[in-house]
Amino acid sequence: MSKTDVVVTGLGATTPLGGDVATTWSALLDGRSGISVLPEEWHEKLPVHFAGQIAQEPSEKLPRPRLRRLDRTQQFALIAAKEAWEDAGSPEVDPIRLGVVVSSGIGGILTILEQYDTFREKGWKRVSPFTVPMLMPNSPAAAISLEYTAQAGSHVPVSACASSAEAVANGVDMIRSGRADVVIAGGTEAAIHPLNIASFASMRALSTRNDDPQTASRPWDAGRDGFVMGEGAGILVLESAEHAAKRGARVYAHASGVGYTNDAYDIVQPDPEGAGQARAITQALVDADLGPDDIVHVNAHATSTPAGDVGETRAIRSALGDAADRVAVTSTKSMTGHLLGGAGAVESIASILALHDGRIPPTINIEELDSDVVVDIVRDKPRDMPTGDVAVINESFGFGGHNIALVFRRA
Amino acid sequence: MANHSEQEILKGLGEIIEEIVGTEPSEVTPEKSFVDDLDIDSLSMVEIAIAAQDKFGVEIPDDQLKDLKTVQDVINFIQK
């Protein structure tokens, strides 16, 4: 039986580069950094003084009474979902055929930490009665389900920094399985807090380039020293091609293939051989019924960590073989920072827009390319993408060994 | 304990309710029911009761909170 064709009909995002997709996309093509300095009072206690903080605060878009009962992950997710839904033309769909798959890697941790402060200072009665529905990892998916009356099912795959790529993959599978015609899919993260920065810093995972924050995220540069934490959300409207055609929807791309694997190598280190990552790519290509020659671009996971970045290029080469010579690879994290559970969805959007607009955003901040990189990196300036029936891959990996590859094909 | 006039309490409740659920203070009048007229759910009622306690210095125990159905009920309770 042939697979249901799934298409992308709506995009929404709020990121360190902009409060919507258009602003974010133009900043990516311009090669602009979204990294900014953290509040002064945090500096003394932390080795890292910067992050990819959201460009537009949710208070500019949501009313105050609404904000106070939503965790910041939910706020971002609702803002991005609204943009995506409207971008898709606010599809008319039977509520029992509308699904939601929206993840967060960490969940409502700001709520947990803030309410714990309140509890210690003022006692249990001052703890917000909305604490539980705010801190639940499923709270963004639940808020979106409520907002759009999505009754087909609401899912929250949690796989650290691969979470929202996995959410997109699950959304595709949900439509293929026949459980929904339309799925709101993506992810959100809001974890910029001294404790979380301390936690990643204590792993020695973060860049400490405090003297030049905007060049700190430098995937594949020989001098890279860790990732830059970011926050934000990306949401896609996925739809069966049949449903989209019936309502005459604009189609950005086909969501053609998904691959899921696990390294089972180490709780945080990726397998240096990249075997699991390569298997995810191969699986996604088979799923999409495409071959390595169809791929022209990879939006890599590359977070700017010493170990991860080059291993990923080996995995790309191992999965695509000689075809890798014709594949332009980029890491938009060089500009957004690492949105953790929001990364996969935001980078899916960048991959889809690269296909749709025919332009690949660059990787910025590479002063000296690491000599172990074995693929062609798009540096400094955007590059035109080949025309015609071509496809791109978005990769996301997460602590816990999770590897997700998504294939999008030009519509 | 300070005595609060009915007007004072009504104004204070209007501010609290606007802050917590976004209702216009002019909508908050004595005869209004929290659930039926002002569309306030039980979790928001808990927040409102705590805020009212801070503002007027009168504790509203949980077992009495459920009997406070209208704005007037709260005014009466605080004045008691």
C-alpha cells in the first residue's frame, strides 16, 4: 500500500532572531546572530554571560491574564501555532481529525523554579494553583489542543534536543496512520535561567566566549568551544495532500520521510562513528522513496560542540556516499543558538523555506574550518539551491542517543 | 483590623479580578456570580481569594470559599 502523501501548509515561529517566520528567515539569510547578553545580575555566578534570548517577548502578543497562567514554553508555542495556523489559511477541519504533536525538551522548568522560590519565601498558599498545568511537559500541546479544539489526539515525544524533530516525524506518521487529516506539530523551549545555564555549563557543554557572544556559536570552526543556549518555538501545519488539495491550500513542501534511531552508546556523547545518525538518514530516505542523489541540502544538528559537529559530517558522508559531494550543509544554530526542544522544528522550517525560496542560509562565525569536516559547508553567505524536484534533510539529535532525520521534498 | 467600606472592597475586587482573569472592573458588580456571570473557574477563584486576603487582611478558609458565589458574598464576608 502506498503511503499517504503529507504536505506542509503552514509555518510559525518565535526565535532569538524574530517574533515570526518572516523576520527569522530574513535574519538567517542575512547571516545575523540572535545571541545577546544575559541580565547583569546573573554574570557573577555563571561562567556564561549570553544566550539566544527571544527577540519578541510574549507580552507583546498575549494579554496579561493569559500570560500568568501559561508557562513560557506554552506562550511561545501558542504564538508560533497561531502564526502557523493562520499561515495555513485557518483550515476547516473536523475537530476529531485534527491532531497535535508538540514537544518540549525540558518542560515547564521556569514555572517549577519560580514557584519553588515562591514556596520557600511565602509558603504553600502563595503557590499558583496553575503550577501543575503549567509545568507539565505536555502543557504546550494541551494549550494548543484547547485553542484549536484538536480532538484527534495530542502527543508529546520527549527526546531532549531531538524532541521537536521527533514531534514533526510523529505528526507525519499520525496522518499516514489515518488518525488525522491535519496535525499541528513542532516544539518549544524556554529554559534560560541561572540554574539551567549552570547545569549545562557544569557539563562543559556551553561556549564561554563572553568577550564576543555573537561569534560564540560557531559550528565546525576549529576554535568552537560549546553551544549557546537559546529559547523559542517552531510550529508546522502538516496535512494530508488530499485534504490540502481539496481546500486549495498553498503547499510549502512534501514531508516525505522520517527516520528514528538511537545510538545506545552514551547518555550524552554521540557515537563518534555516527552510525546511528547515518542509519536515521538512510531510514528517512527509504521512507521517502528517494535516494542520496535526490538530496541537495542538509540542515545539520551541529551545535558548535567539539565532539558532535565533525562526527555528524562523517555520518552524512557515510549515509549519502559520493552524493554527499553535491550536498550543501549548514547549521542555522550559528545564528539562533541551540533552541533545545525547539530546535528541530525551527530548523525544519529553515529547511522547508530553503526548498521553497531556493536559498540556503549560511553558517556564520567559521574563521577556520575544522580539518576533520568531510562535507561542503555553506559559509558566510546564502547559496542558491538547485531547481527542480529535489529534497533536503533536517537532522536533530538529543542527549539519550536520539537521532531523527526528516526529508522534505520540493512541492 | 481595618474596616473596609463596601465601595472600597468592590473597587479592590475589581482590580484583583482584572489582574487575574482580565475582566473589566466595571463588570464586577455586587450581584454578579463568579461562575455564571464572570466566567471564573475554580482555580482562578483560589487565586482571587488569596489576593483578596493579601489586600484586605481577611483569611477566606477553603471550606467557606465555595459558599461565596457572588461578589456581594465576598464583600459581606470581608466586612463581617
